[in-house]
Amino acid sequence: MALGIGLATAFGTGHPALYAVLMASSSAAVALPVIDSLGLRGPTVLSVTAQIAIADTACIVLLPLVIDIRRAPATALGALALTGCATVLFVLLRAVDRRGWRQRLHDYSKKQRFALELRYNLLLLFALSAFAVATHVSIMLAGFALGLVIAMVGEPRRLARQLFGVTEGFFSPLFFVWLGASLQVRDLGSHPKFILLGLALGVGAVLAHCVGRLLGQPLHLALVAAGCAKSSGEALAASVRPYCEAPPVMSCTNC
């Protein structure tokens, strides 16, 4: 929070809470592939993975609240309603799994190559996302909730590979193409101080995540979490763009 107050004071934007949330954010979707590619293992890696997941979830929930405090009660109720939907979904899927229906569907889908599990999970994701939009909650929270449900019920390896392929091969590139195309570079050029603000937010994210070093966390893992904060900040800012009346390029500064 101190970093957020410092940046808001230095640049005169008046959004300390927003900056604090952005600098504290991280991204499990970015961190996990990085950790796997580096071959990092051990208890410290598990602890930083849990830290990233918690920070990611907390920031997804908090960002709409700090952008417009007047909508905080409605947003909180929407988050609770979404949580309730995810809970009901977990109960239903668990009951289906215990009756053996999910395994039968899995075997049939594998034999016929229909990818039925992927299809109905995407359908559930779109349904939860639509509910999130209707209740003014970030669709990222809907995706995270569904991910928890799938993990608790038990994710088949075949479904995991399919989801990874769809995410890395389609949704992730599509998101960054959309994000880049929606930026108003001319507006950014007319406000050069916001370029410095972006750099300052990056440095602040590194400093915020390096605090874990004081508790014995290896510095390289803290830097991995900090490196993922940039991608998470972009995604978080984009996910709450409907809450902002300012141009997209100013979505993290003039909301």
C-alpha cells in the first residue's frame, strides 16, 4: 500500500489503492509454465505457487472494488452469487462423478474422439462468465472458480491437455491481440508521464514481491512472481475495462 500511495502522490493521479492491487497481483497462468520450464521443484516452489494463486485471486476480486468504491456492495454480492453457483456446480459434478456417468462419458468421448469433456467445460465456462458479466464481476473470477471446481472433482489428464492446448493455442494469443489492438498509442504519446508510471509500476511490483525474501523465500522465486505481475496486471486491467469510462490506454490510471 505504501508503494501505491507513493506512486499516486508522485504522479498526482490519486489512485493509491488501484496501484497497490496491480503491483501485488501475479499470474498463475504465466508462473506455472515458467516454473515447469525451469525445472524448479521443492517445498519453496510449492509455497510460491500458492502465494501466486492467492495473490491472483485476491486481486481479481479487489480490483473492481478499488476502481469504483460505490459499486463495492454490488460487486461483493455478485462475487458471493458467483461463488454460490460454483458451489452448486461442484455438488452436481461430484454427484455425476460418483454415479460413474463422468467416466462413461470420458470413455465414450475418447473412443469416438468427440472431446465431450472439453465441450461441456467450455460451455460451463461461458455460462459462468455470462453470469459474472450480468452481476458486474470479473470474468477472470468465473474462470478461476470453474478451475477450482474441475480440480476438486478431478481433472482427467486428457482434459488437462485439451484445456492447455485451447488456452495456449487460441485464447491466450487472442487476448493479447485484442489487448494490443485496443490500446490508444496516440493518447499514450500525448501523456508521456504515464509511460514513466508504467515503468514505476513494474519496479514497484518487483519490490513488492521481493518482500518475501525477508521471510526466507528465495530471491529468484520472488522475481518469478514479480515477473508474472506484469501479465496479470494487464489482464486484470482489461477484465475491468467495462467499469472504466476513460480510454483503454488510461484504464489503469484514469478509472
